Amino acid sequence: MTGYNELKGAGQILVVEDDPVQRRLLKNAIERHGHVVHQAENGRIGLEMVKRDSGLFNVIVLDLMMPEMTGLEFLDALHEFGTQIPVIVQTGQGGIETVVQAMRAGAFDFVVKPVSPERIATSIIERDEARPARGEGAGRTPVALGLGRLRRHRIGKPGDAPRHRSRPAGGAIQHSGRARR
């Protein structure tokens, strides 16, 4: 079972988030784009779900800062388990160093809370475009792709506080609360 709805193109997305409000917002945003959402309130429950239904999930959306098991610990355990599920990390508190650690640990992409529905949908779509077909793309690992994306989204001079931009569906670039065309 691939967990992918061939008729609708809907993926099975696991959201691992300790904050119930953020979990609900992510669920609504992801479902709005036609995907099926499964939820875990912490990393341990999320890991159990992956172990139980390893072939079900197309993408995992993971909070980095959680009690019991941090996002980085979850990524390590996922790696030990040997799964190849792409992981999109989200953070609202961690600095750029934390994001780089997550990307090196195997995350495919990162988003900054609060994430817009368009941004999370774009990240899920990019996951499909970046995954090479079987036997193709040797060396194009999710980590390498994610680190490249990290460099593209980083703006400002070295030493500045981390600031990121995203391009929502309308095409405007959001930057520090302002929108430009």
C-alpha cells in the first residue's frame, strides 16, 4: 500500500505536533489541499504510528520543539528505523542552527510557524517533484535538497538574525510582514 490516492493525488500526511491549536491549523490547511491527515501529539506516538504503518505515510510534518521527544530525537529514531519518509520540520522558537541540524538529520524542508496553508502545500508538492523515480537521481538525497532550499530562502547578510521569505500562491514575496510583487 502506498498511501497515495491515485484518483485525487492525495497523500497520507502525518502531523507530529504537541500544541493542539497548531495541530488543528495544520490539519485544516493540509486537508484543504486534498490530503488525508493523521495526527500525533508527540514524537513517541508519531514514531509508533510510523512503525505500525510504515508504508502508509507520504510525508511527516514535524515540530522541532516538543516535550518527551524533540524533533531531532524523532529524526534520529526515524533514521535508525530505516524509513525513507520525507520530513518537513516546523519551528517557531529554534534558530537557524537548529534548522540546519534538522536538515542534516534527514529533514526534507522546513517551515516557520505560523505556516500559511499555501506554504505547507508547496512543501508537500515539492516533496513529490524532488523524489527521483526508482533508480534515478543517485546522490540527490532529501538532506542535500533541503540544505539547498535552506540557502535559497535565507536572506540578509551573514551575522544578521535569521529571516526567511516564502512565495504564496498569489506570487507576492512575504518578507518581514510586508508583501512585494
